[in-house]
Amino acid sequence: MNITLRQLKVFEAVARHASYTRAAEEMHLTQPAVSIQVKSLEEAVGLALFEQFGKQIYLTTAGEEILRYARTIAAQIDEIGDVVARLKGVSKGSLYVAVATTANYFITHLIAAFHREYPEVAINLSVTNRQALLKLLQDNRIDLVVMGEPPADQGLVGEAFMENPLVVIAPIGHPLEDRKRIPLKALAAERFVVREEGSGTRAAMTRFARRHQVEFQPAMVMTSNEAIKQAVSAGLGLGLVSAHTLELDLYANRLQILDVAHFPIVRHWYMVHRDGKRLSPAAEAFRAFLADHADTVWPTAAKAAGLVTGHP
């Protein structure tokens, strides 16, 4: 088969976006040019790669197989560049990092510090939810992911590099604000603003409640920490969030952390990549940088509250 790398790149973009138009925008091509590349690839393969129902396009069985190979080939080409970079001993290159939404509160400080040490590395950062992060890892479209503990059954390698304490927050003036070591049973009458099912914070909250035989009454479900903090500040309930998200809120006196028994729930942030993945020099340098320097960017407010105790 006479298949070109250009055809595979264009095809992968169309498959990823499920759109010829968006693929054309990404690759700075006209839509007819994208259609020609896909058509040429279909002719070389001898099978249709897409089928259309209404305005929506879908991969055929053949398309799904070709997409898998296209991504594998793209990853191997990237590895060629990484090997050459190692042989040259250069610190240039590209770094592709994806992080959980909560990690975005501190990761930019780390990236800025890393950039000062490696100014010639081009850094690409994506911020998304846990399910999307796992999909990026599965498709081998990312170097490193920063997230909570990764699942054990998906061929991933995770290295803990920083504590992630979860704390109970309340609006200013809440009746429990001056109490010390608030017993868990005192929270039974309180309503909570919680994260959505599938989030790491929600899973940690569920495990904690089961272990301590306590029930938290959900008042509202939110899909971001910012939404939870706004809702708690407005008096809609208590919340459970990472201490790393609270620096500005504590300084501005918009929220407070309650002193609750058995809290904080100490989780960890992990650097995650696919098992067997050959990290680029830039990715390896970033991995080492996180391991060595993460403690220097812990939010000041969290440290002042005595919530962060050190490395795992």
C-alpha cells in the first residue's frame, strides 16, 4: 500500500475531531484538501474509513484499525526525534503534559520554574477531567499526566510526588467555625456541595464516609472546584476540596477551613505515563523536576494552615 505520513496525520485529525472542518482548521488546510487526503488513504487501503449519518461522521471498523496504527506510527516518529535529541545531548524539544483540573492551581508555578531552567523546551499543557486524562494515556497522545492515584489495571506507571490534602470548607460565619476537632457526627446534619461521580475527590469522599461509617448529605453536585467554592461561599452547604485550591480564598477571607476530626484526608498527586513508554529528554527532565522541586510551590495558605506535612 502506498500510504504517506501526511495522509495518516490528516486522517487522525479527522477521526479525533469527528469533523473535516475542525481537522482542516487544526492542520491549516482547506476542507477540500483534507477530504482529498482522506480519500487517497481510503483508495490506498481499499476500504472506507468513515461513514456518515446525517451531519455526523463515524469510523468504520477499518477506520478504527487504521487509526490505531496511525497513532502508533506517530508515536514512533516522535521517539525518533527523542533518540536523536539524546544523541545530540540537547535540552530542546517539546513537552506534552496534561493535568487534572485541581492540579492546575499549582502546576503552572512548577511549569514556570521548569521553563526558567529549560527555556528552549516548548511546553504544551492540557487541563481536563480524570476520564479524559485516562483516554489521553490510553491513546498514547501525552508524555506525562498529573492526576490523583491512577487505576491499577490500565498499564500505567504512577509516581507520587506531592501530598494533596482534602479539607472541609465552610462560609465565613458558619456556626461550626470556632469549634476544635469537630466530631464527624456533627457533620451529619450539614449539607454538602460535592463533585460529580467519577471525580477523584468524590471517590475519596465516598471511601472516607464508608471507612468512618458516616453519611454526607449532598445538597448540590458541581463539576469544578471553583463552582464548589462559590456555592459554599454563598451558604449553600459545606464542601470538600483540595487545600491547594484555597490560597486566594483564605487570604481574601471568603472561605474557612473547619477543624474536623480525621481531616485532612491526605491523598497524593502522581506523575503518570504509560508502562513501557520511552520518555523524551524533556519529559524525563520534567519528571525529575517535579520530584525534586514540588515542595517549593505548595500554596502558602495551605502550609500556614498546617495542612501539608511534606513529601509522601
